[in-house]
Amino acid sequence: MSEEIYGRLAQTVVDGEPEDAEEAAREALDQGLDPLACINEGLTPGMDRVGELFATGDYYLPDLIMGGDAMKAALTILEPALTGGQERQILARVVLGTVEGDLHEIGKTLVGTMLTANGFQVTDIGVDKTAAEFIDAVREFGATLIGASALLTTTMLQQQKIIEALEEAGLRDQVKVMVGGAPVTEIWAEQIGADGYAEDAISAVAEAKRLAGA
Ligand code: B1M
């Protein structure tokens, strides 16, 4: 039964059908399925398939947009079920965003949801954010952790710029930086002097806890 729903969720993303994606997500919750499993076993493989079809030239930019819209629509149903009922205990304040020049928001938002569900106070500053905007947000919200997402090989460099900007602002010893996103690796994180790296939204929680000393 769960495999059937996961397959349907994946297909709604491949087909770029937000309404069907919402409906499948509602049915999954009604059947008592774990919302995180719906994301990991259904939506994400669907999104990966969209990426493959785009890479092979079978899909075009509008297909990427429609796939993204379908995944976002399903997440509006699944995410409240992820965070619902959790106790609010603030482990650390986090400023989270996607770096300058990069419009990919879905993975970053998922990381934010998981961090929030696990006791972090997350300020999501959105996409296409400059290093200066990350620093301003750190000051404004008193954050001790930055989460910087990058999905393009061309925008990964912006993660390094954030670290440099923290140094220039004299904040480097007060604020830890965690980086992530599909092209980002542990080696890259080490190379740019980031404090932490996470491959996905689940490991981002463990990594953020480590960085927060929690
Ligand atoms: Co774009 N895109 N895209 N795209 N897109 C990719 C990333 C790509 C791999 C597709 C491909 O070619 N196969 C490719 C990048 C190639 C590269 O640089 N290596 C690509 C390209 C080329 C582009 C454009 C340049 C296309 C064009 O215009 N010709 C363009 C760039 C626009 C820009 O940003 N300036 C573009 C645009 C878009 C859309 C805007 C249309 C759309 C995004 C819609 C949206 O976000 N609202 C889009 C989409 C949907 C994708 C794919 C298909 C899916 C991304 C996604 O949402 N995945 C993607 C291919 C792929 O990844 N399979 C692709 C689901 C999400 C849950 O996973 O984001 O990886 P992900 O997040 C994961 C982990 O990475 C990690 O945890 C998340 C959850 O597990 N993670 C973190 C992410 N951030 C983290 C931060 C952390 C820790 C972990 O700590 C802070």
C-alpha cells in the first residue's frame, strides 16, 4: 500500500501536477503514512527523475518549474504533519537561506522544517541571498548558526563568500556555518572552512546539533 502511494507521489512530481500531488499527500496522511517517508521515498525520487530527464534533454525549464511546484504543493500538506506536536525547545537560532544567484528553495525549506521540528529557531531568509544579507540577518536575529544552501556548481562559491563576510564582520568566532545542497560535498565544506556539512535534511539536524553543542 505504501509503495503505491510513494509511486504516485513520485509520478505527480514527474508529471508536474500540483493538485494531484496535494491529493496524493492527503491520502498518504489519511492512511497513516509517515510524512518524512513520503518525502524521501516518493517526492524526492520523483524530483531526481525530473532532474535526470532535464539533464538528458527530455525535459525543459518549464518541466523543472512544474516538478518543483508539484513537490512544493505536496510539502504544504506533509510539512505541518512533520512539525506538529513537537515540543518547542530552542537549541540555537539559525539563519537559513539559498545563496546569491541560486533560486532553488525546496531542499533548503525542507532543511528548515526539520531543524524547526527538532528544536531550532529558524529564520528562513529565502533564495538568492547575498553574503551581506546573511550577515545582516545574523545580527538582526542573534543567530549562532548559518545554513547556506547551493544547488548549482556555479553558486557553491557563494558559500565561501559568506564565511569571508563573517570574518570581515568580526563575527566568525561567534557564528558556525553549515553548508549543503546537491553539488556540495564534505571535501568542499572543508576546503572553504565551513564548520559543518550535511547531505540531506535528516543529517542536517544531527550536524546542526553537533555545531550547537546540543
Ligand atoms: Co534546477 N538544476 N536549475 N531548477 N533543478 C538542478 C539543481 C540540476 C542538477 C538539474 C540537472 O541538470 N540535472 C542543474 C544543476 C547543474 C549543476 O550546476 N550541477 C539545474 C540547473 C542547470 C538549473 C538552471 C540553470 C536551468 C536553466 O535555467 N537552464 C536554473 C538555475 C536557476 C537559478 O537558480 N539561478 C534552474 C532552475 C530550477 C527551477 C527554479 C526551475 C527549479 C527549482 C524550483 C524551486 O526550488 N522552487 C529547479 C529544480 C526543481 C531542479 C531539480 C530538478 C530539483 C531540485 C530539488 O528541489 N530537489 C534539480 C535536479 C536534482 O536535484 N535532482 C535541479 C529536491 C530537494 C528536496 O532536494 O534541493 O537537493 P535538494 O535538497 C536536499 C539536499 O541537497 C540537502 O537536503 C535537501 C533535502 O534532503 N540540502 C541541504 C539542500 N540544502 C541544504 C542545506 C544544508 C544541508 C543540506 O545545510 C544548510
